Amino acid sequence: MEEIEKYFSDFTETQLQQFAALQEVYTDWNAKINVISRKDLDHFYLHHVLHSLAIAATFAFEKGQSVMDLGCGGGFPGVPLAIFFPETEFHLVDSIRKKLMVVSSVADSIGLQNITVQHARAEEIKNRKFDAVVSRAVAPMKDLWHWSRPLIRRNKSAAENSANGLVCLKGGDLSAEIQQSGCKPYIWEVEKIFPDPFFKEKYLLYQSL
């Protein structure tokens, strides 16, 4: 928890309790379904929660907005973001049903009311639009943008620091991947947001509509 409180301080008591409960809930589930590597579980708040919150340090989702987490896996970045932005609706989507079972259980366990889940591939989602799509290490930028773009509605009234497009967390040398995608994303170094060696060569990318 201290990794989070080092960078963020304006939490309600409920948010603090929810963040504090996450590691135990995920540890219990990990004994049944391996959603987090054991090495990462030992550094749970740094590797998963704080990494997810790089998005919250850069963008502010607003009351009433809806955000899709594409390929949410065990719930990152969607679950930490849903705690951080309790008045924003988060729709977590994954093609693996058992991972969504974990997400639903985690949300119920900590009292998260602003999460829904869907067992689907992004290209199967119809008749839904979101203000933004978030993703962490799921697929190449080219594919993420191809899947995400039809699902994002243009929000002309969004605040200047509110995302209206695709926000993704990625690592490594991204130059070829970005070139192949045809996108021209804004890029932030996560290590400059949260100065820690773990975040070296990890990036936050934003492709707006």
C-alpha cells in the first residue's frame, strides 16, 4: 500500500480499504486460478496496482463516463482504476471466462459497484460505445486500435485531461510497433511518472480519436 500512498493521497476511507484489501483477495484467488505470477504477487502493489494507476496519474475520468478495459485478464488496469474513479463505469472484457470470474469475485469482495464484465472478444461487441478504452500488454498497437476505434464515441464535452481514445500500457522498444500501427500516439515514460527501476522501459500510450 505504501507504494500507492507515496504518489496519491486524496483517497476516501472506502478507497483506502478497497486498495488495502486487494492483495489478500488476489492471493486467495491465485491459489485456485493462476492470474498473477508468484514473483509479481510478491510486489503486487508496485507491479500491478501502481502500474495501472499510471493512467490515473495522467488522465481524469469523469462522473458518468464509461471506460472499457480490453483484455482485462485478472482485472488490470480496470480494477484499480474503478477504485480510483468510483463515479466512472468500467466494463471489463476478456475472452477467458475464468479470469472474469476472478474479476467479479474481487469486485464483490471489496464492494466495487462500478464494474461490469463481459466474456467476449472486442470485435464481437456490438451496440456499445465508450468514452475510452484502456489496456495493458494485450496485443500490438495496430490490433488494439483496430478493435478499439469502433467502440469509442467522440466526446466533445470531455475535460482537457480526460481521455477520449485508446490508453494502453506497454513495455520495451515500441518504435516498430507504433510505425506498423499507423497511429501517432502521445507517449509517456512510466518511470518519469513513478520513479522506480521497475518502470524502466515501460510506457503509457494515448491515441485519441
